[in-house]
Amino acid sequence: MIKASLVEEEQDQIRRQLRELTDEQRLIYYKLVEKKLKDPDTYATLNYIFIAGLHHFYLGKWGLGLINITVFWGGVACLFAKYIEIGVALILGIIIFELYELFRSQTIVQHHNNILSQELIREVCEQT
């Protein structure tokens, strides 16, 4: 679980690192990062869609997305196969997990973007 305060600290550290870059390095960084940063609103919108797991694919977390979709559709299959209690439990579990992630979407995406930014700063420093 990622704390919002730690994500803010990471973001402040990234700002300090960016100030230390040369103008040329900063230009390269911004060209690279503008195409790769993810939008918290898009993540939240994908989380609203009832097909669980799409927001994980948006951040490139394929394993978590596949597990999420598999559990959700497993629950749906259990409902049709007359294992109603199991199906309801699986679907409710996914819904609770999804709601938790929906309310923390800003922090989750910002953490993802912070990690990406740190990698790109390192890459730009190594190139020049």
C-alpha cells in the first residue's frame, strides 16, 4: 500500500533532480516523459467500467489485470453454474478491491508516474 505522503515526497525529490539537470537534459526528459505519463482520470474511468481489471492494463500491470479479470469472470461463471455463494463472494471481493483502487487512483497513478520519471531522469543522465 502506497501512502500519499510518500508519493508527494517522491514527487518533490523528482522536482529537485530536474532542477539539477542542464537545459539540454531537461528538454530531452520532457520530450520523453510527455508521451509516457499516465492520467489519473483515465485510470479512474477505466476503473468505473464494470469489467474489472482494465485500469491495470493501462498502467502496464498485465499480470494483475489478468488475475482481476479471471477472478471476476470466474465469479460470473459460478453464478451460472449454480455456485451462487462462491460467485457472489468472488464478485464482491473484486468490487471491494476495485473501489479501494478507485478512491486511491490519484495516488496510484502518481506513484507510477514518479517511478517512470525517475527512470527517465536516470536514462537522460546516462545518455549525456
